[in-house]
Amino acid sequence: MTQAFSLMAVGMGFVFVFLAILVVVTSTMSKLVNKYAPKPEPAKAAPAPVAAAPADAQLLAVLQEAVNQYRSDKKR
Amino acid sequence: MTQAFSLMAVGMGFVFVFLAILVVVTSTMSKLVNKYAPKPEPAKAAPAPVAAAPADAQLLAVLQEAVNQYRSDKKR
Amino acid sequence: MTQAFSLMAVGMGFVFVFLAILVVVTSTMSKLVNKYAPKPEPAKAAPAPVAAAPADAQLLAVLQEAVNQYRSDKKR
Amino acid sequence: MENILNLWTGSGFYNITGGQITMIVVCLFLLYLAIKKGFEPLLLVPIGFGGVLANIPEAGLALTAAENAIHFHKPDVMLALSEVLKIPFEAGQEITAETLKAFKAAYAEGNASTVFAADQIAKNAGYANGMLANFYSVIIGSTVGPLLIFLGVGAMTDFGPLLANPRTILLGAAAQFGIFGTVLGAAVLTMTGVMEFNIGEAAAIGIIGGADGPTSIYVASVLAPHLLGAIAVAAYSYMALVPVLQPPIMNALTNAEERKIQMVQLRPVHQLEKILFPIAVLILVALFLPDAAPLLGMFCLGNLMKECGVVDRLSDTAQNALINVVTIFLGLSVGSKLSADKFLDVTTLGILVLGMVAFGVGTATGVLMAKLMNVFSTNKINPLIGSAGVSAVPMAARVSNQVGLQNNPQNFLLMHAMGPNVAGVIGSAVAAGVMIKFLGG
Amino acid sequence: MENILNLWTGSGFYNITGGQITMIVVCLFLLYLAIKKGFEPLLLVPIGFGGVLANIPEAGLALTAAENAIHFHKPDVMLALSEVLKIPFEAGQEITAETLKAFKAAYAEGNASTVFAADQIAKNAGYANGMLANFYSVIIGSTVGPLLIFLGVGAMTDFGPLLANPRTILLGAAAQFGIFGTVLGAAVLTMTGVMEFNIGEAAAIGIIGGADGPTSIYVASVLAPHLLGAIAVAAYSYMALVPVLQPPIMNALTNAEERKIQMVQLRPVHQLEKILFPIAVLILVALFLPDAAPLLGMFCLGNLMKECGVVDRLSDTAQNALINVVTIFLGLSVGSKLSADKFLDVTTLGILVLGMVAFGVGTATGVLMAKLMNVFSTNKINPLIGSAGVSAVPMAARVSNQVGLQNNPQNFLLMHAMGPNVAGVIGSAVAAGVMIKFLGG
Amino acid sequence: MENILNLWTGSGFYNITGGQITMIVVCLFLLYLAIKKGFEPLLLVPIGFGGVLANIPEAGLALTAAENAIHFHKPDVMLALSEVLKIPFEAGQEITAETLKAFKAAYAEGNASTVFAADQIAKNAGYANGMLANFYSVIIGSTVGPLLIFLGVGAMTDFGPLLANPRTILLGAAAQFGIFGTVLGAAVLTMTGVMEFNIGEAAAIGIIGGADGPTSIYVASVLAPHLLGAIAVAAYSYMALVPVLQPPIMNALTNAEERKIQMVQLRPVHQLEKILFPIAVLILVALFLPDAAPLLGMFCLGNLMKECGVVDRLSDTAQNALINVVTIFLGLSVGSKLSADKFLDVTTLGILVLGMVAFGVGTATGVLMAKLMNVFSTNKINPLIGSAGVSAVPMAARVSNQVGLQNNPQNFLLMHAMGPNVAGVIGSAVAAGVMIKFLGG
Ligand code: NA
Ligand code: NA
Ligand code: NA
């Protein structure tokens, strides 16, 4: 019982201290990064507007099927 | 020789009995399933009619190539 | 030191002899193949002329995206 | 004729025990839950199937060579075994159920040399490790299985939401109270004499509250391998039951006002932050808790491979081929611990009850922590995301989102809940490290 | 100077034996068959290549540490080995070919402790296991290789046709007569003094008639590991030769009328049936033949993963990355048994002949069984699908289809033949279990 | 209270040494080079990360069970260890740093039996192998890791350019002079007393000049495992630095005229030539240098699988899932050798310097060989492709191409340089075989 209490106290304490330090470290790191690091590029130039026209939907189905076929061919 | 005969008799007998029981069990199971289980859905809605027009054939070739390229890019 | 010299002499000698034999064997093999083996087919019938029209470029982008989506779907 | 008799006396029909029948039914039920109800099927399908295999009579698939030898107890083999197991036994002595139990216990508690010697004797006599026993020793006994799952999970985890709002990490800390509270619960059960758990067993049971499968298996394999089957099944089952278990607790501890709190939109996160985060965690682990290094090390490596952008093919493999292969074997290995003699025990019931308590307590402390933080801060946190701190990624975060939507159809909490959700993974790995530090070795 | 001499006396040119040259040529011929003729290339390419590697003089790739030590027979190492191998040997004694043979035999027949001790002595003296010997011990010695192939094959098998017409399972039973008939054939050879096979060897040879690679390797590794190379090569070669071996037998045993029988179209099969089938097989195995549990257990797990629809990523991996990796190593491991001293033996010839007999007998009994069943039933079975009962999936089913089309261009038997075809896999795994039950351990 | 103290005295903060801090910084720098500068990231990310893990204080991830036991040196365990390690030690004797060093040395130099016994004692006392130590023993200790990398590399290699112009193979031979020249360099350092390398160590260092990662790891693991960390890091780093290291040497040894030489376009190569080539190499290896059989055997198998066209699924797996999995573990295993006590040594500096010399010499002899060949032939070779003979595929070939384009914008040397480039791989594997033949075993 004492053991369980002590494990709880130490364990929970340690988890909190560790994650609290992590909060501090992470926040500091983030601040430094956003201050000094070059701005990130606008996240990989929006990947080709898909599914614009209804025609595209059908195209995608065909595509999907082609990909499937290709994959199942590979497996044989 | 006796050993071989006895192995044959017992072995072949066992294989038959086992698979015969499997026939019975399978048949019973199938009957129960088809009696009580909800009807299966119409098997995955026919996957987009492929290769309808001749134009599609060319499209598929392009596709295939694109997929190939994609795959070989991945590998590099 | 002597050991190092001897290792160098024997090692370098061996590498050269081995690769020189490989040159001979390879050349002979190639000559025999090109003399007796049936002509290779014209290397997998040029894979569908890709990126011909500008329209195709867009198509390929769509394709690529479809493939990507397909792949990421797979992963989920 | 003798041959046919042999076939009959060696058959399952002739040898099956009530316990084995029960366990096969239980395992088929696990398969039902996995396939029909969608309970964590990636793990429960192989676990359930492995459990059936482990209970096939006479096949001994879950037994080591020595355990198989003891099961068939040929007199001369038993004599040889009695020497290395240091059990009084004479040639010609009758072999009773008691004798077998003593041999099994001596083997189970034997040190590395004893186990090696006993297995050699059994192999000399023609016995071999069962298939599942081999899988268990390679995948779980060596601890490599859970570590590789963690590698793959790391490669699938996005720390973006956590980085955008780092204080939600504390919710992931609070929810670990479920782990330690359960240790206390097990101690209470022991004190009151209801069941008996030593402190190592209590800790291994508590980790169920960590709501993280590989962590549970890792800790159980180190602190209480004999309970591993029940612990793993409980962990994965309750993770699947999160949508049932959590909402009542969440609703009970919050008022409608709190549940409607809308949170500030998350800021975009720089790629460099994502790269540095796993390295930061690794260094903190190195400095503060070396015992958590294997679990969190592999987790951070996976995440670094994902985020660094230059080893995509390794990251892909860690997320797919590698984690899938390991999952199959890990499930079968866990299943090997579902044999009747190990699972059908009153302690299993205790584990199931305590495990559920652990989940409940963790959920509650996560929610309460969020309320406590709101007392001190201006940027209010919706306490519904506190429950996600138990981990059970991404199920618990989805539950937070759902309950949120029930109270305010415009309030999407998913991304906010992902912060404490992944922090909960780190939190329970840290808790695992602390418990192994204290009780292991 | 001494160095150069050393290089020469250690070279392949100086040491190669006639047997090794023969075996290298045989293995190159296997590669030719695999690559040019399409003989089961997935297995025969690694097997053939492994066979070449195993016959590289002085490299000892297929030898364990102790076997390598015996090959180089330094006097002090031999002295140490003689003690654990219990061979009379004195310091300074001349080492003849006879001596080496005695050492090799004692090692090959030694029990687990002896082998362990001998290998330790060899490792102390600086010898190591050859690469292929390591692969063999990990992949085949542990039996995990064939089991994982079965897992993958299970995940690729569709039991739909079998479920739609379950009585075709009996065709898969009948075709296993090839297995047991061959055991009889081996016994006849032994009795007449032509060759000598003990019953375990006879059984291992018979399993070639099961027309199933992994089952053959599994059984051979348990009952007659020294014949494994020849058995595996025969099994895969004859599976590739099915289109040549079967049609004459099929035509001889049927008349044109029978070959034209059109079968009723197969009913659609419910997904639930497909899910329950592997579980049903597993439970039958558990009840009736625990010894078949490893093989059929993995097979059923693979199939359940495929059909249950909730663990597609595991099923995908079992069908691809995992089975491919195992195939490479399994092939190389089998190849390690193609070293000249193990393969160039008159028994190999016996194995090749008996294996072909087994295929022929199995084909015949499958066809005859179909004819027998037609006597008792109204819904006639085309006897051409009986030959598919030997397994050799899906080649044998395709042969049934082809021969059918030759007789009636509108008669597509492929799907009908898939039923007995996959039943043949179960049938030979059951036969394997029976033989291991009787003769193993 | 004692518990908290325990947590503190067991923490990294309390135990970390200056050496460990240094090594963690070095490893973070490797990660920086890999991620930011693109230095062979597939290997250097896991190596760097593994190096950090190996230097986590008290975690003992890179230590075996016995090494962990020695690290914690409980008196009774030390007493038991002293017996099998044959070190004078009495119960109650004070344990000094000297004592620990003696134990570690005795264990490191112990033979297989000693190591086994010591590890058993440690396991009996509750110690276990660290995670990285397990990876090292499975992946590198068994030599399987580098061999599987070679399998995958073989499956990715196109010998077309080499077959179209086979005499460029000789450039790949000449560039191996870097390897043996460095052995000489190490001998000079030893003779002059600057550093001390035995001949095995010198050879292992020389192989860096082979510019081939897996070959370096393979040779180092056989001839000088204690230097493996530094050698692997040097090999991969210099391979990444090829675009910086080679051009000055190439420009210094050639004049503008030579650099502008345009080469005849390569003839198309028959598929059959590509299939026969790996078989031809294999047979030459079998005849002339059995010791190179593992490395070149796996390489040729991979290439045959790629070219034969009938086992694409195996070739795919060898190039993807399998090589990726092995790369992760190989990197971590190499990282395990970056612990402070093994890496922070003046010899590491020597290795780095000699490694760079090896690269330089190899580049130079490759270029000079091309010039020599031009003296005797009419079809001139552009000497810039000589530098590609060091291997470092495909980086060195690209460098040849780049330098060529700088001198003649129409002169594409890439495909011409691929011939010596892949010949360099074979060349260094042959050199590895020679060195193992002479110095190993
Ligand atoms: Na958690
Ligand atoms: Na069969
Ligand atoms: Na090279």
C-alpha cells in the first residue's frame, strides 16, 4: 500500500514535471524557430485543383480503376 | 511395408473423414447463413465502366505510364 | 609494414586480374549473345507518348494527385 | 489398430478441457467484436486467432520445448528435468497433477541458465518450441515488437496541433492519473484481501489506463508477463470502447456552458518545429528518464523520419510493411498468452475491472485538469478535449469532437483534441519508464 | 609469395570437386528452367541460385560453424570436437577421409546439446556459420518459413468456388492418394532392395504428391531434412510440369462424353460464409488433428484476414512484402541443401521418380473419384476437374479448363476446378499432419 | 524519499559524462548534415539517431547483458563474472575503474563460450541486452544486414553501360588502389609511431576508399568491429562529399583537351547479356575468390532477380520493403558503435584522415588509369569517368558528368561513367574478399 502510494506520488509527479518541462522547451523552441528560421514556403503549392468539373469525377473513377488494375497486375 | 500400408490406410482414411466432415459442416454453415444472414449487398457497385470509348485506351496508356513514373520516382 | 606491402601487392594484383578476366569473359559472352541469340524486341514499344499536348500536362497533374490520394487512402 | 487408437487419443476431441473450450469461445467472441463491431481489428483479429491456436489441445503451440516435455511427462525426461529444475524426483516416481504443477512453476520462475538447460533437455528428447512460443520470444520477449510498433506510430503521428498549443500537453499529463490511481486500486484490492496483486502486477495493470496498446504490452512483458494476455486484451478492448466509456464521464464533469467553449484557431506550424520536436523529446528523455529511452526513442525516430522529409522511403516502410508484419506477429504472440491455464483466473476479472476504472479515472482527471487550467488562463480551453489526454489515438480525440458537436454544431474540436491526444502517448511512455525504473530490474 | 600460394590453394579452381561442378551445372539448369521455361520462377530462381552458392568450394556457405571446422580439420579443434561428438580420437592422429566422415555423421545425428557444444567449440576456434546455413536455421529449421508462405497463400486464396459446391472437396481428398500411394512405392523399392528409405523418408517423399511447395518443405524439414533439397526441387518442378504431366492421364481415364459435361453455374457466395469457413476449418483441425494446426492455422488466419474486410493492410502485407521476403530466404535455404554431398546420391533419382509417380497417381485418383461421384449424383461433375484436386494452385485448375475447352469450346471449367484445387491444399496439409503425428517426435 | 533520490541518481543529468555530451553533439551534427545538407540521409539519419541513443547515460542501450552487469558492478555478479572471465577477483574486493576496465577487456576479447557464459550470468542477475546491442548482433554481428543491402543494391543496379563498354571495368579496378594505398598509409602511421593500427584495422580503414557503405560495414564487422562506428560514418560522409572531394583531383590530373573528349555512343545491350552477367560474375567468384561469395553472391542474386523478368515481385521487395527495413536497423546498429568510449579516441581522427586520403588516391588512380588506357587504344576514353571507378554509386558518375559539362556543355558522360561506377562496386567487394581471405579467420 505504501509502495503504491509512493509509486503514485513519484510517478505522477515525474510525469507532470517532465511534461511541464516539455511545454517550456517546446514553447521556447517554437519561438526561436518562428523568430529566426526562414518563413516556410506556402505548403507545397496547392496540388492541382482536383474534381473541378463533373467530367473529372468520371475521370477519377477511371483512374482509380486503372491504378487498381495496375496494382493487381503487379501482384500476380 | 506393414508400416507403409498402415500409414496409407490410416492416412487416407483420415483425410477422407476429415474432408467429408468439412463438406457437411460447410454445407450446414452455408445453409444457415443463407437462411438467416441479411442478403449481401450487390457486390461493390460495378467499378466505373472502363475502356468504353477508344479514347479511353489511350488515356489508360497515359495513366499506366504516369503510374509507372510515380512508382519509379518513389524508388529513387 | 611488410604485411601492408604484401597485402597491397597481392590485393591490387588480384583485383586487376579478376576484373581483367571479367572484361574478357563479358566481352566474349556479349559477342556470343549478339551472334547467336534472337534479336531483342524493340525495347518494350515506346510507352505511350506522354505529355504531347499541353492538356496532357494538366491531366498528368490530376493523375498524380489521384495516385497520391489512392496511396494515402491505402495507408489509412 | 494401435495407430487409429493413437489418432483418437491424440485428437482434440479426446483431450480438450472445459477451460480450453471456454477460452476458444472467448477468442471467437473477440474475433466477433473485431470483425463485426470494429473493435481495434488490426490487433484483435490476430490476438483472437492466436488465442484459439493457443488453446488447441495437445498441439502445444504456446508452449516452449520444456513446457511441452512437462506436458507429456515421459519419466526419463522428467528425471533429467528434475535435476536442473531442482525438484525432488526419483526414477519411477508416480507423476501426479501436483508434480506437474511443481515442474511448471520451477520452470516459470527459473533464471536464464535454468530455462536454457531445461529447454536443451527437452530438445534432446525431441520436443520443440511451439510456433506461438517462438513468436512470443522473438517479438515480445525481446521487447522488439512493441518498439517497432512505436516506430511506426511515431511515423504516423502529427505533432502539429500539439506544437500550435503546447500547454495542452498538460492535459496529457493529467490523464495519466488513471494509471497510478489504478495501481492504488490494485493495492486496495490486495489489502482488503479481495484479490492479490504484487506491486509489479499492480503497475502492469495500471498501464491499461495509459490507453496505449504497445506501451501496455511493453510494460506487462517486463513487469508481469503472466498477466500479459489479459492486460493486452483489456487495453485494446477499452480503447475500442472509448466512444462508450468516455462521454458519460465528460458530460457529468462539465456544464453545457463549458462544453460550448470555442477555441482559438490553431496557428500554422513551421516544418522546422516539427523536425526539432522529436529531437527535443529525445534529449529530455536522455536527461531525465533513461528507462523510457527505448519506447520514446523509437517513437521519436519514427516521427523524425516522417518530418525530416529526406528519408520518406524509410518512413513509408515503417508505417506500412514493417508495422503490419510486426502487428501480425505481435497479435499472435499476445494470443499465445490466452491459454486457459493462464487466462481463466479470478485475477483476469480484477484486471478487466481495474482497467475500466483506469480509463474512467484518466478521462476524469483530463477533463478536470482542463477546468483547472481555465481558472488561470484567459484563452479558455474546452474541457472536452481533456478526455483525449488518455491517448487512444485518434479515437479519444474523435470522441471529444463528437461530444463537442452535440453541444455546439459549429464547434470542431478535433484538431484541438489531437494535442492532448498525442501528448497522452508521451505521458504514458514516461509513466511506463518511471514504473520500470522503480520496479523492474 | 606464400600469400599468393595461399590465394591459389584457397581458390575455387584448386579445390573444386567433380560433384560441385555437376551440382553447379544442375543449378544453372534449374535457373534456365525457371527463367526461360517459366518453371515456378519465384521459388526456383532463389533455389537454383542458392544451390550454386552452396557448391562454391571452400566458401562453406551452407555449412554450420562445426561443419566448417570439420572441413578444415585443424588437429586441436578436431581433438576438442571429438570429445563432445564422442568419437575416439587422439592428439596427433592422422585425419583420413574416414575420420572426417565419422565426425560429420556424429554431428549430423547429435542431439541439441551436442550440436550446441560442437558449434561453440568451432566458434571459439574462429569458425562461423555460413550465410546459407544461418538462413536455413532461421527460416526452415524453425519451420517459420513454410508457415508464413501458408499465411500469404491463405490471404490469396478464394474459397468462393469451394463454398458454392462443397462436395468438390471430396475430389481434393481423393487426389491425396498420390501421397500415400507413393509411401507404398517407396516401401516397395526398399523391400525389393532397389533403394533404401525408412518410413519417415518415404513419407517425406510421398508429400511431393501433395503438389504443394510449402507443405513439402515443412514435412521434409520435420521428417527427413537431409532429403529436403531433392524433395523441394521435385515438388516445384513437377508443379511446373502439371500442364505436361496431367493431360495424358486425364484423357486416358475419361471418354469424350464425360469430358464434355457442362456443370451448373456456381451460386453466388455470401461474404459471411467466406468469413466463417476458415474459422470452421480451424475448429475442425483443433478437434481432429492438432498436428496440422501450425500449417492450417496460418493458412486460415491468412484467409480470415483477407475475407473479414477489416484488416486489409495486414492482408496486403501478408500477400506481398512478407511472402516475398520469406520466399527469397526460403528459396536460398532450400538451395543450401543442394550441395553435392547431399544431393548427388542415388536416392535423389528415387525421389524424382517416386515424386512423378505421386503426381500421376494423385491426378488419376482425383479423376476417378469424380467419376465415382457421378454414379451416385444427378448433378454431374465433369471428371476433368478431379485432377485439380492435387492442388498445384492455380496451375492444375487451368489445366482442367484447357483440356475441357479442347473437348467443348464453350465449357469453361476454371471456376469449377478451383474448388477441388484449394481443397487439395487443405487435404495435403491434413495428410501432412497425419504423417507428422505418426512418424514425427 | 529514497525513491525520489533514486530517480535523481539514476537520471541522465546526474550521470552524463563529458564524452557522452560530446558524442550527442556529434550525432546531432550528423543529423544536421543528413537532413539539412542531404548527406546520405537514408543511412545517416538512423546512424545519428542511434548514436544519440547509444550515449544516453545509464540506459545501456548499446551494451550487452554482461556489459550492463559490469557497468552496475554488483559485487556478487562481479564475483561470478570474474570466474568465467578468468580475472583475479575476491569477494569484498574494492571495484576500481581499473577493475571495470579489466572486466570489459576480458569480455570484449573473450571467445564464444566465454561471452555466452558471461551473458548468462548477467541475465540470471536480471540484466538484459540493450535494444541497440540486440539490433547489432542480429543485423551486423550475423553479417546479414550488409548482405541484404547488397541484395537490394544489386536489384537496383543496371549493368547495361558496363556491358556496352566492358573495358571500363578496368577503371573500376584501378580506383581500388585507394583501398590498398590506405592500408599502406596506416602502416606508415604505425611505423612512425603517430598512431597504432594492426594490419586488420588498417585493412578495415582502407576499405573506406572502396566508397561503398555496406562493403565497409561488412569488412569492418569482420576485421575490426571496435572501429566500425568511425569507419561507417567516414564511409558514408565521404560518399556524400564526393562532389566536393573529387573535382579538384580530376581537374589537377587532366588537361582541358582530355576533359573534352567525347565518347562513342553506347551500343544497345541485349537482355540476355544482362541476365548472363550476374551469373558470370558469380561463377568467377566461385572459381577465384570464394571469400567474396557472400557479398557478391547476394549482389548478383539481386541483379539476376531484376533482369530475369520473371520474379519482379521479389525484385520489387528486395528494392523496397526489405532494403528499407534493413537500412533502419543497420543504421541504428552502426549508431550503437558511436558510444563515447568507443568513438572518442585519437584513432577516430586517424580513420577520418586516412579515409579521405583513400578517396583521393582512388579518384586519382581511376583518372590515371583512363589516361593510361588512352595510350594504348584508339577509341579514346574521357579520363573524367575514371574517377567514377571508386563507386559511390551514382554520385561519382554524376560528378564525372558535371565536370564534363563544365568543359563541354554538349558532352554527357553520365552513362559512360556508370560503367566504371558499378565496376567499382564489384572491385571493392573483390578487394574485401582478398582482405578477409588474408586477415580474417
Ligand atoms: Na496515454
Ligand atoms: Na495437395
Ligand atoms: Na568501390
